[in-house]
Amino acid sequence: MKSRIRFLALAICLVMIFETLTTVVDVIAAGKPDVTLTYGMVTATGAFENGVKLSAKKISNPFDTDFEAVAFYDIKAKKGNKTVHPDGPVTVTIAGLDLPSDKDIQVIHVLDDKKAIIAAANAGTASPTDAPEFLAAFPDEADAAYQALGVPNVVYVEYLTTADGTVTLLNNHAVSFVTTSFSVYIVTAQALETNIEATVGENCEVSAKFDVRAHIPGDAALQLGEIAPDSEEYNSYLEQAAEKIGCSVEEMTDVILFDMKIYGTESGEFYQPSAPVTVSVRLTDREEIDAPIVRVIHFGENVEQLESTIDGNVVTFTTNGFSVYELVPDKHRHMYRFFVPTNEAQTIFSEYQIYTDTGSTTFTQIIKDHSELVMPQLPSMTIDGQHLTFVGWFEGTESGGT
């Protein structure tokens, strides 16, 4: 893809220097003083009531299937014979573990308290799973979820991971995390990132990249379905995309349309991600996409347009759901890139930041056919010890010059 480039000519000017001010805020803790409770390899630090004791039991694998895990723990707090839960956040540390440093350590917290389930569901910190292995392993927890929310056949679980900072790995032999209720905790070690690939049509390769926060099993595979051109379904998607973009169907050429799903090869169950997934679409019949931008339309619960980037023959975007996608090259717009010299001889250039109306920065400007290019403000800078400014932009080539 060829893009148009603007360069700058030099003249002497002034430079403005900005100072960054930092405000420091003191945080004052309030409430009961923290108390540390210990039981075996488990400690819990929080604002416990007087007379509360910790109970921590390492349990055997509760799953009928081979569920790979480092350890299973059932942690409880009791006052007399009554099971109680913390009044607020509690820091839990589980020691005596053998943990790999090259994987993401995940702590799966299975909620069994009605009050905790309601609070976590409202806050979005825990999510329901209807996976058969969880329902079989935790029937009491499924009943608690039903009593709390009236939703049958689900278990509420909270996923804490080193990838998102909610789990701290201590010397590969202990994990530390914050919780607001006690129950069963499963410590697992999973690959930091997973990349799965598939092809659709003759010239289209698609890959999906995600980490453990997506809660997609390790045996997941990518399934792509091609939607037949000129079919009623195909034409319907074209019309919806045209309405979303604000153009006519006739203006859309070289459209790519496919249905993307992720499923477990063992269970056959289809999954939706719990965290963003990066999708890359490679067009193998060309070295470069002949368009400055490619519109990515996602047909989920609503029709939405996703931001995308182009690198040679690859279009990349981020999504939160799997369904039908349409890629529409926009050939009726032109991309301008702006460069400024970094040496006095004007033989070396670097990209220049342009401040947009939204306050974000970009190195490019994209305009429609026959539209006028809006020149950015002339910058000031110091090169080789001299304060310089610029007298105007001129159009150049990829290698510099005119």
C-alpha cells in the first residue's frame, strides 16, 4: 500500500518547555486493625472479628475428569462452630507449592456463599460457568448460586491470575491474592498466551491470540465458516455493513465475510471469551492490501465497527466475541503520513505526531476522495543544539526528497 508523505523545511525558532507536576496523595487506612490467621501453609490477613479461627484443608481433585492443577484447597473461617466470612478484603497466601515461572498462575475461586455470589455477580468479579465438570464437582455451590440468583445449573467462579496482577507469585513456592469470601481455591498453571489458526476460502488465513483471562480451554480450536457469495445471508450482511459504514453496497469491493467460532476439541462446546482476543487475517494471494484502511464489521448482538490496523497483507483487530465478521477495504480514502527531519542536513526523518479533535495522537491523516488535506501546526524542535522551526510541508517519497 503506497501512502503519501509530507516533509518539512527548516528555519530558526523558539522552543517551549513544559513542566509536569505530580500530586502525592496520602492514603489513611480505616477500620479494624489487620489480624493474621495461620493454618498450615495458609495465612489470611484482614479485619477479622475476635475469636475467628482459620481452617485450611488441602483436598484431592474433586473433578471426575483429569483436571490439571497444582493444588486444591478448601479454606474456611470459623467462630465457634459457625462458618463466617470476612468483613472486607483479606490477603491470602498459600505456600508449599511447586510453581513454574514461565506460565501464568491462576487461582480459581469457587463461590459457595449466597451473599458473596450476589455481591460478585453485581460487581462483575465472578462469572457463571455451566461446564459439566464444575457442576458435577460442586453441586452445593451450584445450589448456592440458584438460591442466590435463581439461575439453575451454574457455578459462580472468580478467576485470579498473575497475568492481570490479581495473583502474586512468591519465589515459585507460594501465591498471594485478595479475596472477600472463603471456599474452594484451585491453583493452576497455564500457558501465558495461546495462538490458534485456521483458513477460510482459498486465500485467507485467520489466527486468534488470547491469554488465560479469556477463560478458553487449552484444547480450543478455531472454526471458520465461509458465507456463500450472492446468497440471501451474504447480501443481508452486505446491506447491514453498508448502513453501518455509511456507503452503498456497490461501493464495497473485495469484501471478506466469514463466521468465526472457538470450540473445545474434547467437549465440542463453543466458547465466548471473557477477555479481549486479538484476531489477525492474512490474505495470502497478495503482498500488500490495496487500501489505506480496512473496515471491520462485527455482527454480534449489535452491529459494530472495530478499529483495525494493516501491516502488509495482514489486518489485525481486537474483539470480545466470536460470530460473523466482514472486512471491507476502503479504497475511497487516502492516507497521508507526516515526517520531520532529525538532522540539519534533512537526510533522516521520523514520523510527526498530529493532535486530533479527540485529544489522541496519530502519525497519519486519512481523507476522502476530493477532500482537502488539513495541514498540522508547524512544530518547533532542537536539532544539533540549534532551536529550529519549519516554514512549510512538501510532498515527498518513501525514501525522502520530492
